[in-house]
Amino acid sequence: MKRVIVLGAGMVGRAIVLDLAPRYAVTAVDVDEQRLARLREEAPVHTVTADLSHSAIIRKLVSDCDLVIGAVPGFLGFQTLKTVIECGKNIVDISFFAEDPFELDALAQQKDVTAVVDCGVAPGMCNMLLGYHNARMTVESYECLVGGLPVKRTWPYQYKAPFSPVDVIEEYTRPARLVVDGKLVVREALSDVEYIEFDEIGTLEAFNTDGLRTLLKTMKIPTMREKTLRYPGHSEYIRVLRETGFFSKDPLEINGVQIRPLDVTAKLLFPKWRLEPDEPEFTVMRVTIRGIENGQHKEYIYELFDRFDSERKISSMARTTGYTCTAVATLVLEGAFTQKGIIPPEYIGADEQRFKSVLEYQKARGVHYRRRERAF
């Protein structure tokens, strides 16, 4: 039986472990023993309590595995990925780090490693959708609207974090890169707010976030943007906090003590943003791809609306992110994908057989992408 090690057993890491454990020998690693104890009750999984901020620990843990899954918070992601590649181990990674993963491409090639990065729902599945159509038509514009939200709207933020809250704050502060008329444009995160209608949930607000990531290097498309979805009014509260300096990483001296405002803000916000174990939430995504196919203007729209799994107590964001990851992990483990180097999801989507395999894998787990198309 092939051996898989999952680094990080948070909400998404747990979903990944539960999906892979029936088919592979899975080891889950996390600093939180309570998370691991819960996993041991749910699945036949080996667990290790460890601090994954130390490269030496990671090197020891991955030494005898066939595949590594990276599910650590973004601030640990790049160094974790580099360490795993240095060990010569294949990895499928979902951490949302700020660094450019292609900085590690030469190392991955040298080590003969397959390193699939950004392999979640967004970034991840949206990249695969674009990669598929980009290989079959001249794409002129791409837009991804995506968000994970609680069903119950609670004042003031009307939000709960379905993944690492640290990474949520990073979304709100990292400048958003988009492509307009073929040129790279940088806008503030939370800018260009607009209201979007969805049949299942009604009106949501969409604002710029830095979600294009690898697409900025791999795709030559005149217009590309990604926006995050929230309940109307959320972005205004967050902009007030940001502009006041609550997300600053520069220390302030208070009564002789150096304190980063971000650390205080996180301490206050995270309890309010924490999803309860049985709290219903959903993931919504709309990807619109327009261009010319066989001499005709075409538009493809993919829509996802996924809800909390109340039976297995798995959040929708964990399902949609985790099952994209495990679908690709399965391709790597079974030898169906062997390309070496840094592999963004759009490379996988370009291959029709692999693209359809990932869609079918998720469909079998209740995650459905609805497709509409029209010629104009």
C-alpha cells in the first residue's frame, strides 16, 4: 500500500485524510494533538504531533513516504514546499503562500520531483477549467468569482473562516494583480466592489483579491481577474480595520512592549470567525471564460454551489478544496501524472483525460460543477 503523509490536519487537511485513508497508508501531522485525536477516531490513520515550522522535522517525517500533501497555513507554505522538494519527494500542495512557486522549478526538475501547487478550489479547480479551454480555444477573458460563507449571517462581519484565518487576512491585505488589455495591473485588495446575483443565495458582493497567481505567468490572456465573494457590507468593515492599521505587521511600542497590531487583531477576530463544528456553510464559485473557438465567439460558465456535509461534519470549503487535492494526488500516486517540476493546476486541466478524471472524482463525492455555454 502506498504511503501518504499529510502535513497539516486543519479543516481541509482533515477532509484530505478522511478521503485518502481508505485507499492508502496515511500519516497525518499537526501541532494540535486534539485535531489528531479526532482523526484517529474517524479513520485508520497514523498520527504524529509535531511543529512543522522546523525543516529538520519535515525532512525526517517525509523520508519514507510516496507522496506528501502540503496543507499548512500560507506563512509556512513556501518553506515547507522547498524542504519537501529538497528531500526528492512528490508533493500536492494547497497552502496559499505569497512567494512565487516557480522559484523552485529548477530545484524540482533537478530532484526529479512532481510538485503540484495551488491545488484547491480557487486557486486550483478554477485554474484547471481555464487550462482546459485555453488548450482548445483562443481565450479573450477569464473571470473567477469565489467565496465560502456561513449560512447564518451574524453582525458585524457576517463571515466565518472556512480555512486558515491567517490566510483570510492575507487575502485582505495582499495587493491584487489582474490583467487589463493585456497589461498587468495592481489594485488594492477589497477594491472595485460590485454586487453579483446567485440563484441559490441571492446578492453577494465581489471585490478584488490576488487569486490569479500562477496564471499571470502561464497564460497570455488579455483580460483576467479574480474576485472574492462575501455578504454585502463585509468589505467596508474590513477596509476600516485595514486603513486604521489593525493589519499592520510593524510593531508598536505600548507601555514599553513591542506589539504587532496584526497579532492583536488576529487574537480578537479569530474567535468571531471560527466556524462551529456543526455550523452550516457553503462554497459558491462562478468561472466565466470567453473567446473564439472554431472561428466562433463562445462563452463557457462553470458554477459551483456546495454545502456543508452534515453527515460527516466536513465543511464545504474543505470538501471543494480537499477533493480537488485528493483527485490530483490520486493521479500522481497511480502514475497517471508524472510531469516533473513546479506544476500549476492549469497544466493538469489542459489534458482532457486528466481534466475529466478530476471532475468525475469530485462528482462521485457530491461536488458538482454545472456548465453552461453559448455562441454569440
